[in-house]
Amino acid sequence: MKILLLQDYLRSGGTERQTVLLANAFAAAGHTVTLLTFRPGGALADTVSPAVTRLSLQRFDTRCDWFAPGLLHFVGRQSLDIILCMGRMANCYGRRLNEKTQERWPDLAVIGTMRTGKKLPRLFSHSLRHVRHVIANSQAAKSTLIREHQLSPEKISVIHNSLVFPARNPFTRAGPLRAQHGAAPAATVLLNVAMFRPEKNQHELIQIAAGLPLNFDWQLWLVGDGPSQSTCHKLAADLGVGPRVKFLGFHPDPSPIYAAADLAVHASSRESLSNFLIEAQAHGLPTVASEAQGIEECCLPGETGEVIPRDQPGAFRAAILRYANPAPGIRERAIAFAREQFDSAKQSQAHLELFTDLTGQS
């Protein structure tokens, strides 16, 4: 098959990681794959396989995520089987792409995706009603599409996110990395890996950690970058926990950091399915997370961690204390659940099987 994946920019977010993983997997399976972005470059640009044709529509980076000059002209010159729209901006073009291609290539399938807990722009929602099919990354996201956007259930397939970084050596609690950041062997390292955006709610994690008991030795490691990072720095300093909150920046592969931590914590207010919680469990970390769309699908509450009702910091802290020293078997269950449920080969194959069903190609 000739497959085009469309993404506005290869920033360091979860959707972008999934885009690159799928493009690389489709190419490795022998398909002709193009990854087309609106903006050139990005933190993940170098992770795209040489087997994938990577192109950009903007000749230089205008920093405008929505600007896709020549998109319809580019697609009109191709002979494609699949166009997979990834991310909010790309999905906003779904209807126009479908209209552009159907007269000339009626078998081509333009596929939208639902991978966000944010409110959908009107153009995004409108496009989802007109593309051939929609892939949601959680049952909760599918329910939202049916309930709030009036999509037919038959038009939606659920394919969960893929595990991007399968653990190489879980349970190592890498000593040198902990020592580098001043975490004593007995300290509990709380970890969150996410872009610094308001909805990812790192500021709430800082507030929760600052209220932990005085006799509890902890550090909070925040991995990522983004616009709300500076306010989180200030909040940690204002609360007097600056030395305990470590801002580790963006890491192309955070596996060594997962291996050094003890507990995954997540307070995001808007999700569809959390890549971070999946990766953390694959590395043997129990999880404590706030309620959000799709969160209960990416962990096993009561078995690999806890999902806490929103705005209950006391309950969140109590769960941290419970899982700081997890009961026997929890880490092993977390690894087994993440690796089986979100296996990258299985999820990539599910996409390809859907493409075959929609187009008759193989």
C-alpha cells in the first residue's frame, strides 16, 4: 500500500511519537510510506526511519501549526491508498482531503483520528463526519465521538496507542542517575513524563508532592519541555520544594529515567489515552493518576496502581504513600499488562488490517 501520514509538526508529544512509530512500522512491513508535516524539523524528526519519505510543506518554519501550503496540490499529484490524519491540525483538513481525492481515486481512504481529550475545533469535528473512517485510541474516546459528535459507531475503530519504549531492564533503579540528582537509595522518586502544557497539570503534581508528610523522603522528576515549564519552576520555589523537584528536560528516549524511578504520577486534566502511563508500567512502575478520559483503560486500578477522583489531593497523597513500597507482584503485573495490551507490533498490524478492509489492498 501507499500510505501518507499527515502531522502538523514533529514536536515531542505523545501523538507525534505515535505518528513516527506507525510510519516506521508500516515501512518496515514493506509499504511505501510518506510522513508529511506542515512545519519542517521538530524534536522527533531524527527518529523517522530512512525507509520513510519525510517531507514538509513549509519551506521554512513559520511556527504556524495550521499553515499547510500546497497540501491539496501535493495530495492531488500522488496515487495513494491511505491518508492517515494525526493530530488536531491535520484532522481539520480531513474533509477537504476527502473531497479532493474521491472523484479521482474513489478507493482511497482518508482516515481521521481521535487522540485527544481536548475540546475539538469545529473544523476537526466536521471533518470526522466526512472522512471514510475514524480511529480512536480508547473506548472512552469512541464514546465521546458517538455522544458529543454524533458519529456512527460503525465508522469508528478503537486501536490503542503503541508502546514506544519497551523496557530493557525493569527494576534496575539505576544508581548513577539517582545519585546524579541527589536521590538517596531509600528515597521515593516520583516520575512524570509529559510536555509542559496547562492541561498536563504538572503544577498540581508539585502542589501534591509539597504536601507529603515531612518524614517521607521524595523527589519529583518532571521530564519534558513546553510553555508552562517556567511557571512550574516558580511554583516549586514558592512552595519551598525547589531542591526536590527536578526538571530533566526533553529526552528522545526516557527509558533510563523510567528505570531509575519508583512511582509514576499523572494529574493531567485532559487525556484520551496516556502514553506516559503505558510506558511507565512497561518499566515496572506502579501508577497513581487523576481521573480523565481513557485513564482507566491504560492501567489496572487496584492491581497496577490507583485512579484518583479529581480535586482530591489528600487521596492522591495517600495513594503515593501506599505504592511507594508496592506489594509483591504489582510491578510484574504492570509489565505484563502494558506489554501485552499495548504491544507495538500488534497495534501496527491492527492499523494495516483496517487499511486492507477499507481499500481491498494488502
